[in-house]
Amino acid sequence: MSDAVHVKLLIVGSGPAGYTAAVYAARAMLNPMLIQGMQPGGQLTITTEVENWPGEVEIQGPELMAKMEAHARAMGADIVTDMVTKLDLGRRPFVAECDSGRVVTADAVILATGAQARWLGLPSEEKFKGFGVSACATCDGFFYRDRQVVVIGGGNTAVEEALFLTRFASKVTLVHRRDSLRAEKILQARLLKHPKVEVIWNHELTEVTGVEAPKGVSGVVLRSTLDGSTRMLAADGVFVAIGHAPASELVKDQLELHNGGYVKVEPGSTRTSIPGVFAAGDLTDHVYRQAVTSAGMGCMAALDAEHYLAALGEVEPAPQAVVAAI
Ligand code: NAP
């Protein structure tokens, strides 16, 4: 601990919530340190076009995140490429241990670790992960030029992945367990009129079939959710896009969680069950889960942290009128 660096505010995570918190906290002279985590920039770095970030009719996800990072740096935030592996919220100051051996102590912490892709949990899915089964079309789509792929899911992610895969694949089959999609209407319209796309409604994936040498996927077994009948479909790749789970592993035994692992915050704030610890973005939001709402929560977390630190006497209290006017 003697080598520990002390900061007033530590931000964990580098999606829209983390970077926005860093911009606001830096402007409030809190000298925040932000630790980026395993995937700097978060989920938006593995998407392509973003069309719902206000002010940008269309921007690539990685470009948007690079701009957010540059913005946070320009405001003076200390952006660190490292991963927090242990976080002790039971002592003051809080202690974060990182993969590199770095130890950081902090008077306040903003958690913005986001969410990660969910899997179906099938043994055959596990067996072929990385060998034809993927949860990231932008990472792996390129390998399916002129091949047939299957996408599982009916939300925005599944539809976006399916549309992205049409750039490479000869055929994209989207398999959904119900008879209607929950994706935005504009995405649904694009999907349903795409000549390379077929949708199989009311079916779920029960098995990924494949070969051993070289290891690869040959097809899927689908089961009807209406009558239980099964059918086989030839496929070279399977993309699982069934939603995301909050990345709350670091704090699951320390903070109050709800709704299957989301960090619980006081309604209308980012305050968690431990004073001085704030949560923002997909880690805490099981309803909206948008880049822009995450950014909004990042802003709230920085303001909440500022008020908390002011009450501790760590920083000058922020004039309420100015905060309200920002
Ligand atoms: P999601 O909206 O939760 O959709 C998950 C989909 O997977 C649903 O259609 C669900 O079916 C299906 N599913 C879940 N568990 C399944 C299972 N065990 N077997 C088969 N199907 C299963 O997740 P998401 O698409 O990843 O989106 C997450 C959030 O990010 C959403 O709020 C979304 O709007 C947002 N997002 C936004 C954009 C954008 O704005 N362009 C892009 C990507 C994501 P049911 O429909 O039957 O429940």
C-alpha cells in the first residue's frame, strides 16, 4: 500500500458513462483518475454506425468513443489503461488494485463498468466459442465472406449484427423465440426488407453442430417454441445476440444489487448502498441502456460525487445555481 496513488475521485470504466463523468469531474477540479478496463471505450467500440447520438446523424462507434476519451483528457482527467481486479469498498479511503500491480486509493468512486454479452449457456455453444460461435459481428463478421450465418435474438443488437453481417455473408438467418422483434422499428424495417436476410420466428437454438478437425461450426438445431418440433439448419457461423448482463463482478458482494445483478442506486440519483460510491450507465440501468442515457448518468454521478466530496470537506462546495445551469 505504500506505493498507492491517492485520488479524490476514481472512475472505473470507459464507456459513455465513465468518460462523461470524467469530463464533469475534471471541470469541477476533482482531478479524477479513470481506469479504462479491459475494453477501452466499452461496447460502442465493437459496433459500427451509431445513429442516435445527438448532434451526429451518423458516427462510427469507435470514433465516438475516441472523441469522448480525447474530450476527457483535454479537460484534464487522468486516463489510465489498466484493469481494476479488486475493489475494497469496506475501508476508507476505498482501495482499487489493478492488473498491472497499481494500487489506487480514493475518497469517492464512480462505477461505470457497463455490461457484457450474455450467452445461452449451451455446452455446444461453449465448445465452438471462437470456432464459429461469436457474440460480436463487428469483430468476427469478416471471416464469413460468402458463408451462411445465423443470428440469435430479437433486440437492437441482434438486428444490427444481422444487418452488419449481410456485408459479408451470402445469407443471414435471424432466429427469434417469439413472433415479433423488440428492436427499434427503423432497424426492423431495414432487416425485413433485406434480400439476404431470412427470419425464423418462434424458434430457439438448442444445439450448435460442428466438426472437430479443423474445429468449426456446420449448423444449428432449432426448436419451435410453439410445438416443440426441431429442425436443422446448415450454417458456418452463429452469432449470439441475446442481450447483456451488468459487469458487477467487482462489487457483487459489497453493494446492494437488484434485477439480476444491476447495482442498485437511490431513485433519481447515482448513490449506491455505500456512501461515496456512485454507479452510472449499463451497470445500473436495466431499462434504457442507451449511450446517451449512460452519458447522462455519468454526468449525474460526477455531480453526486462532487457534492459528497464537498460535504467531506475535500473540495469547495459547488454553487447549486451553477450546477443547475450546466
Ligand atoms: P435486448 O434488448 O435485451 O434483447 C435481447 C433479445 O434476445 C430479445 O429479443 C430476447 O427475446 C432475446 N433473448 C434473450 N434471452 C434469450 C434466450 N435465452 N434465448 C433466445 N433469445 C433470447 O438486448 P440488446 O439487443 O443487446 O440490447 C440491449 C440494450 O442496448 C437495449 O436497450 C437496446 O435498445 C440497446 N441497444 C441500442 C442500440 C441502438 O440504439 N442502435 C444498439 C444495440 C443495443 P425477447 O424479445 O423474447 O425477450
